[in-house]
Amino acid sequence: MANFKTLDDLGDVTGKVALVRVDLNLPMADGRATDLTRALAVKPTILELAEKGAKVVLLAHFGRPKGERHSTMSLSLIQGEQERVIGKEVMFIPEVQGPVAAQAIGILRAGDVGMLENTRFWPGEEANDPEFAKGIATNGDFYVNDAFSAAHRAHATTEGLAHLLPAYAGRALEKELTALDAALGNPETPVAAVVGGAKVSTKLAVLQNLVSKVQHLIIGGGMANTFLAARGVDVGKSLCEHDLTGTAEEIMEAADAAGCTVHLPYDVVVAKEFAANPPSLRTCNVHEVAPDEMILDVGPQAVEALGDVLKTCRTLVWNGPMGAFETPPFDAATVALARTAAALTVEGSLVSVAGGGDTVAALAHAGVTDDVTYISTAGGAFLEWMEGKELPGVAALSA
């Protein structure tokens, strides 16, 4: 794993300015945040730095303003939410560099917290413009990155600043990288990966990377239908990317060569229409799907067998649901497998790391959020990590 410094490596920071990159891109409705997960994630880093006497200056983006100021995307809208989360006053600073920013940061006392304006209001942020990064760095003594969810972007405040100031990983980023290292970087074997979701096309690179890294690849969701079709199964009206059956075949051949077992469902839950508890609902063998039926979940026998596979494993990486889990009863396979994974984690035989928006929602729906070793709330960054890509924001910390 990348060798990076953490807050444990800081010396005396009393009165020094910590430029802290955080993710405060919170979902909003009627002027209030509807989910504070991201604000809560960075709380330990902010409070630890404040307690050590640093002037904590937050850098974040909000929405996609494309290099222009928009009052509806000002971080001043998030200021109150962050104050409530950390229990401290946060000074809002309407610039990110220049005399206004310098003067405001100068007013902060040791242990105070400030928040700069949305970094994406300036085109230099997404362009990773070295001059823009220098302008921000001028007001700081050291840089802390605590935004894993933005680590796959090479922007001025996620990557550029790390080359201009002493750079450290915040507590949330450190926790994330440690969990990811335990899952795929340096895992206890055997390793199982559950990859679900609607389409193979969105997870191609993930599947291609995983077959060489894991011993068991469990494929669920709509993408399993494409693999079944590649094996000659008639999937009826199911969601299926028939043009990718050749690619699915190649992935299965690569898995064979690498000694990775690919697990596809052999019994499935089907219906003639996609609706909650439809009258045409039935469970059958994959070879018995009628032309007018669609596969909407993995069947109970396959789920039980997959649970037995997890019992032989030491590590699990999970991304994507097993079926159309938002619509009952097509959540049954996802819930059952999630509960098995959670029980094995609680008893100490399995390290389980999950990530991606649908996955977080599915595990919450199964009621196992607190029983999984680690859940990443990062979407794109988690997927790119599963694809085996180097994340610029992480790489810059070890430069």
C-alpha cells in the first residue's frame, strides 16, 4: 500500500494553518442537508487538529458549478450543518486565495475552524492549475487530505496541494486506505468478491481486475444474466447485454486461468412484470425461464450455497446488489447474503469491506451496516480502486 503520513506524524502545530481537504458535497433539500454522513466522517480529523492548536481551514467542493460562482452552490449553505456536526463555530471565508482569504485566516485563533468557498467556483481547481494551487498553499503550513471520495480526481485541492506543502492523510482517509488494503491490497485469503448491479458494461474493468485478485467471484444483479446468456442460458425478457456475452466469456476464461471460481445463480426468482409482489412470481432453475419472464433475483438455493462459500473465506469485497432490491420481494437474496456476511464478520472469521451507493443502501436495508468491517461511502473512487487504478489524491500523499 502507498506509504503515507498520518496525523500521528505531526509535530507541534500550535497556531499553524492546516489546509484540510474534506468532502462536504452533501445532499440538500429545502436548504437543509438530508444526509450528514460525509460531514460526520471528517469530524474526528477537524476536532483532533483543533485540539492540537492548529487553525483548521476546510477546503471542499459542492455540486458542479463548472468554474463559475453560483449562489445555490456556495459552501455558506453547508456552514451551519458543519457547525452542528462538530459543535464548534465555523468561520465562512468567501474566497479560497488572495488578500480576503489571507486576512480571514489571519483572524483565526489557534483551535478555530474556517471554511473556504467552493473550490470549484474557480476553473483552476478541476484543471489542477499549479498557480491556483500555489495561491491556496500560500496561506497554509501543511495539507491534510480527508476526502477519499474525491481522491480519484487530480484536482488542485486533492492532488496539487500535496506537492506544495507537507502532506498527511486525515483520520477518515487513513481508515479507508487501511480497510481497502486489508480487502485487496494485502488480504487474508481466500478472498470472495460480490459484484452486482444492472450492467456488465459499467463494471467491466472491475471484473477484469478482480479475477486475478480473488479466489471466488460472485456475480449477481442484472449483470449475472449476461453471464448466464454467455453460458447458453435463455434468459427470456431479462435485462441482459447480449452484445457483451463474448466479453463475459473472456472474463470467465481469465478467471479459470487465474484459479478464480465464478459463481452464477442456478435457481432464480422470475416474474412476467417488474412490480412489487407480482402475481406471476415464481422460483425456478435458470434453464426453466420462460420467454415472457424476467429474472429479478437470485434464488434461495443459490443464496444458501453462496453463504457456504463465504464461510470458507477470510475476506469479502462487496459492490452492488444481488437483485432488484428496491422492489420486494426481489431484495431477498441481497438481504440473506448480507446477513450471512455480517454474522461471519461479527464472529471474527471474515473481514468485509463494501462500497458504492447501491451497496450502502442495500446493506442498510438488510440492517447490517454496523456489523460489516468497513463501508465506503465513496462511489467513483471505490469503483476505480476496485478496477486496480492508482488514485491521484492518494498517490500524491506518498510522493
